Amino acid sequence: MATKIEHHHDLGDFNYGTSDQVTPLIRRVICKNPTPFTYKGTGTYLVGQGEVAVIDPGPPLESHLDDILAALDPDETITHAFITHTHSDHSPLTKQLKERTGAISYGFGPHGSVRDDDPEDRVDFSEFISTEEQEQYRQEFEELPEELKREGADTEFSPDVFLKDGDIVHGSNWTIRSIHTPGHCSNHLCFELQEEGSLFSGDHVMGWATSVVGPPDGSMKDYMKSLRKLLPLDHQLYWPTHGPAIPKPVEYVQSFIHHREEREEQIIGFLRSGPQKIADFVPVMYEKYDKRLWYPAAGSVHAHLLHMVETGRAEVLDEHDEPKLTATYQLL
């Protein structure tokens, strides 16, 4: 029986651009960038009073920066910007934030490897997408602000201060410890707010959905290890960058681990019938999902297969081929 993940979707009543005091030390401003990939939008967190830290400024929307600054009291200033990872909905606004506040940015480092632009290594699910769906997707994309049309890696960001696993940064009334959690991407950090026993979990653990693990920068081996790394830390609450807070996070993370193990068993089940390509079984595995999510889902399946190849449980059908997104795989 498949593990049932009790996702958390209810953000309650909120208005885009306004600040909500969600705990004594945490305020949240949600950016108006809702998509099938970001849920209701990027949740930017302001931590502390007086000298304030920001977690994940968000995409490069000046209007969102205005909203973040409007959340400050007259005698407050932003002194620190912590970046969980370098994706386009998390880190790009850091540049404008620094220019307007003088804040110092903190992160693990620049973005890691990006996929080669190989036109022959792309999955194609267009045959499953109706004309009406294609038109809907086109219109929704056209209506996006230009700043939100570029998705994926933010290869321009580099932090002022490089954080390692376990580094501690002290503010005037807050303390943040960095926890390196690669997997979703190689430079992903979670941030522990020690005063409240909570964790800003970025995209490593989200309440509304599971995380995408997309090679080459994403690694399923690292992701599973990073999930297990959180279990003994026993935080009381997670604050993901997308979606509401996650109560009982240890149980929730354990369900993610079981889910990924079951996804791998599902892939093995497909390959037991013979060699197949990723595009052959993603439409079956993700039949009930928004079809736009099939493309990143194919990346996660690819990450599973790469892990299986690395551990000697699968191989590419033609030994001369590379284990690409479009390769044909078989069990060993």
C-alpha cells in the first residue's frame, strides 16, 4: 500500500504583499508568483526585530521588494539575507535587496552544474497535451510578468558569506544555524532558528508537495541522505518557502523517505517488463498531476535511475550510451 503523505495546503487568509506575523520572531510576505511549481508563491520570511534577517528574498520583482520593505517598522533595517538555494524563485531579488538596504547575503555558494542544452536529450509529452490545454498554458505564460518567465537556476548569485554545514550566525535577537541539505540542488541549505526550535526548510521539505530532484545538480542519493539527516534534529515546526508551516515534521519527513523508496520500486516494476525510456512511464506514474509537472517529474525519475545505475541496480541498454534523460534503461 502506497504511503499517504499528509500534505499541508491551507495558508489561511492572506493577501499578497502584506506581512503576517506568524510567530513572535517571524513575519512572512508572500510574493505574487503563483504557478504549478511555486504553489501560492514564494514565502519570504523576516526574522527578528530591529536588525532583521530575510530568508529567500524571491524572484526579481521590485514590487515584492517594496512589500518586504513595507513590512519593516520605521526603526528597523534588513541586515542579513539568507538564501536556501539558487533557483529563480528564491535568490535573484537578493541583488536589489542589497542595493536598497546594504544587507549582507549568506548562502552555501553559487549554483552547481546545469544541464547541457542538448536538443536530443529532451523528453516530449506533447502527444498527451490537448490543444485546449496547450492554449491554456500559453495564455497563462503570456500573462506572467517578464521577470517571472525565466525559471530554473540562478547562475548569477554568489553570497557575500559562504556558509558551511553547522555554521551559526548571530543577530541582535535571533540565532540561525545552517544545515547543508543537498539533493534538490547541491547548494541547498536549511536554516534553524534556534530561539524557536524551528527550521526554514526551503524547497528541501515543502508542505504542499514533494520536491523535484533534477540532475545534474540534483542528486537522489544526496536528497535521501539529507532527508534522513533531519530526522534526529527533532524541530518543532518547519517553515518552507512555499506553502504553510509543517507541524510534526519528523513524521512528515519520514513519509517523504517512504514515498521516494516507493517511487523507486515503481520504476523497478516498469523495468521488470523490459528496457524502457523515462518518457514511457512518467505519464503513468504522474497521471493525476498537472501535465506541466511531468517535465520536472521526469527529472526526478532520471535522478532515481542515475542512483540505481551508480549502485549497480540498473544500466543503460546500449553500453556505449550515457545515462541521459532520454536513454533506455534496463535492470541488472
